[in-house]
Amino acid sequence: MERIYLDNAATSFPKAPGTADAMFRFLTENGCNVNRSSYETAALAEDVVLDTRHLLCRLFHFPLPSHVIFTPGVTFSLNTILRGLLRPGGHCIVSGFEHNAVMRPLTSLGVSWSVAKLNPDGHFDNPESLFRPNTQLVVMTHASNVFGNVLPISEIAPLCRKNDVPLVLDCAQTAGHISLDWKKLDVDALCFPGHKGLLGPQGTGGMLLSPALAKELPPLIEGGTGSVSDRLETPDFMPDKFEAGTPNIPGLWGLHAAAEFLLQTGVDSIAAYESSLTQELIEGLAEIPGISVLKAPGMGQVGVVSVVFHRLDMAQAAWQLEQEFGIQTRCGIHCAPLAHQTMGTAPAGTVRFSVGYATTRKEINTALLAVKAIA
Ligand code: PLP
């Protein structure tokens, strides 16, 4: 049975052409550390890592390569920012669609939060009323990892400026899937995974930081940076301030190849293709009796679609889709209990279908027939 991978929201597959080769080449022909030595292969390892920062600047229209910080992924990026900025007794504003990569740190940090609700027409409902004197941060997912709805960030960014509160955007489900422009988004931090829409390997990702936030934020971890090694203090210059320890160099070589592929292909053309597949999927699912397709409010939709089966447990449905048709999805709560609360799909959750650049129309049609057969 052919494998049909519809779990790209968890991590993308296949990765971009050239990604695995670049990692193999690094591990077999180079293998050096970066920022520690100046011999030829070490310099080459370092050049590729540096160039990856430049490629990401082009992808995100971000002006400062030194402020592209590499981390193991969005969870690490968000933890660095939340743990660095928030103090017990503080207050945050979040959306009703946050991932636990936001909600768990907020809970353990002992801060309170207000949820910025969306009206059925996709606009925030009076978000200005949520700002308080102790509001320390606004942190929001750009698109829900459960329902795929894109949040109207442009309605919140000016309020953050006006109230002098930093805005942190979780782009786990939008980076590489839709075009992102740092200047237009007007955020203070943009957290991105390397392993989802950017089509790179797991264990890569990062964050773009504004100079003001980079200055204010302390590092989450400290250690060797290969720079100012004679000092006991962590350097305060970028990107070293936030990149202690040996980075994931094979992963970054892979991410470099993936970013080159994205720039050559064009995120806009990937977005148009994924959007047409997603529309086909949603329209096809909507005609199938025995299921409901969940449509959450927002300004646009990425290729993530959630379905509730009326007569089947969600795990049973996902299991049958795989066993009988080779269709790989994700079921349950998707690490986002708040999103399910918001949409009334807790505690059973949903079955989530998520498309990628390599998904074909034939695969969508097979998935629709399979859902019809089991529903
Ligand atoms: N935020 C959202 C919306 C996500 O979908 C995910 C991953 O599923 C994360 C954060 C965590 O990302 P990472 O796996 O890169 O740590």
C-alpha cells in the first residue's frame, strides 16, 4: 500500500530536495565545529551556517543576519523569550488557539493571561480592552496548528506599539507556507521551525529578534560561544548571546539547502498550490455525511484541516485511515487544548489532515474516498 503523508503540520515530509545530501556531505566530508577554529573545513562549515542566516533574511525580509538566532525549534525559541521576559504576577495576551509551547511556560511561570477572542467574521473582538498596566507581552500563534486559521495579527501589532508591549509571533504553521514579511508583520520576535514549512530537518529552527528585544532579553542557556573565550561572562553581542554550545551543524547545512529550494521555488507559489489543495480537501470533506469539518474564524487558511467523525472515536478513525488506506494523519488534541476549548472539540479532539508542497491531487482524492468509506 502506498504511503500518503498528510501530517505536514507535525513535520514536513518529504524534505526539500538537496536537504539530506547536504547533511550527508557535511557529516562525511566536513564534520567540523563552527566559531572555534580557522582551518579550511571549519571555515567552510561556518560559511554555510552564516549563509543560512542570510537566506532566512531573504525569506522573511528581515534586515539583520546577526539577529537570526538558531535554536532546536519553536518550543526552544518561545521558552527563551517567555522565560526571559515574564515574571510572576505579570499578564499576557494570547489567542484562543495557542499551542502548549506557549501555554505550558505561561502556566509554570505563574503569569495570568487574557484570551483575545475572534469574532465570526475573523476580526479580533475589541483587543485593546485586554491591555492592563501589568501586561508584559502579547504572544500569538500566526495560524492554528489544529484548524489552520490565520490570525489577523495586523489588528494587534499597532496596539502593542501603542501600549509599549512586545509582540511575539509563533510562525510554526506559517513559515514556508505563506509569505512572511518582517516589516509588514511589525512584531518584536518571530519564532520559526526549520522542520515544518521550511522543509529542513528536525532539530532546526530559530527566532528573529528586533534589536530592542535582543538587548532586553537574557539568554536562556549560557556556555561556550567560541568568542571572547577569555571572559567568564556571556557575550552581549549577536548572535552569540543566544547561541551558546555547539549548534546543530548538520541540521543547519540541511536547512541551508531547504532555504535555497524555497527561495528558488518561491513561497508564494507553494502557498498558491497548498491553498488550492486545501480548498479541494475542505470542499470534498464538506460533502461527506457522518463527519463535520471545523472552520475557525481568521484571515485566511493554511493547509491544516480538522474533522470530527460522528460515529467513530478519533483515534479509531485515524488508525483505520492508516491501516486500510495508508493515510497518515494526527488525531486527538495536537498539543493545543486551548484551541479545542475555543472550538468546542475538547476532550475528544479531531482528526487533522495537513498538506505540504509535495502532496498531490490524487492523494487528496484518495483521502476523500477513504474518509467517506470509514465515516
Ligand atoms: N507552535 C505551534 C503552533 C506548533 O504547531 C508547534 C509544533 O507542532 C510548535 C509551536 C512547536 O514547534 P517545534 O516542534 O519546532 O518545537
